[in-house]
Amino acid sequence: MKNLDEVSSKIEKMLNEKDNLREFALKKCRDIIRTSRKCIRNIHNGEMDVAIEMAAEAIKINRDLKEKIKEHPDLLTSGYMENASQELAEANIFLAICKDEGLPSPEDIGVTYTSYLLGLGDVMGELRRMGINFMKNGKVDDVEMVLNQMEDICDKLMEFDYPSGLVPVKRKQDVAKKLLEQMRGDFVIFKKNKDFEEKIELLLKSVKKKDKKKKENDFGLDVDSVWR
């Protein structure tokens, strides 16, 4: 046991270094999550230039972090790294959809395939949020476009039938199906209300037109020609 102190000192030094790296990784993961969420918020606010900058910044932070801890596989595959990667994937996928571009690959943004898939599932919530904003502004075509995008993503997610131990996608699938059904229901109501508003508008225009011509109570309206 002559070298006990020497061995224990080496172990302590290694653990201290790893603990410092872990704390560093935790901080950087928080930065990735915060920056990715800023990217999404700016997309919803219509500030695409800022969103693009935020997405690029988050990718850089992630890559620099992975380079820093590349000698420690346990840190690279830790839960906090996967969570940050998932947020990063969600932001960049959502950004690509809103820019009407092809989706980035997992390699493009430096995340695992699992994180990318889970991030894709989370995009469903952001698309629903965007669709609701379009509804508020009465944009029928844009809402229908978002609904179609949600259907495409949900259909693709459903193709992944693997055990949760391999990829925990089951919950994302359940949430995606629920969000899609909610969006479908909202769109049906929105479309009917929009059609109703258009018919009322046509009727009022017809009333004003007849009123100008006749200036009497009997407008001679052909209601059936409007209400179809």
C-alpha cells in the first residue's frame, strides 16, 4: 500500500476535472436551450433574421461543447445533453419549415438521431401555435397549409415502432396525434365560421346595393343566391 496516496490522488484529480467539465456542460446546455427557445419565439414574432442568428448560435454552442467533452462519452450521452439537443433540433426543424426549406439532417446541426426524432415530435406544438395565430388573422390557406404539415409529421412519427428503451418516442406520438386531432377540429370550426362571415358580408353588400337603388323597405334580395 505504499502507493495508495498516489493512486487516490490521480483518481481525485480525474474526478475533479470531470466534475468541472460536467458543470461546464450543464451551463452550456442551458445556453443551448435558452437560445433555441429564443429562435422559436422570434419565428412566431415574425423576426426571421433574428431567429436565423439564434439557430446558428445554438448550433455553434453545441458543437463547441461536444468538442470540449469528446473524450468523455458518458457526458456526451447524458440526459441533459440529449435534452439540449432535442431543443436544438426542434428550433432548427421549425425554422426550416417556416422558411419553406428542406429539413436539416441530424449531422447538420450536430445532434443524435434520437434527439432529432424527439425534436421533430415537439415541432407539432409549435405548428399548432402558428396555426392558431393564422386563425386569429383569418388566413384560411395558411391554416390549411399548417394542418397538412402537421399531418405529414404525425404520419412519419407513427412509422417509428420501437421499444422505449431504444427510442422513447411513444409519448411524442401520443401527443402528436392529440395535437393533430385538436387542430383538425379547430380548422373545421374556423372554416365554417369563415364561410358564415363571407355569406353575411355578401348579404350586407347586397342589402346596400338594393338600398341605393330602391330606397324602400322591400330590397328585393335573393337570399338563396348568397346562402349556399
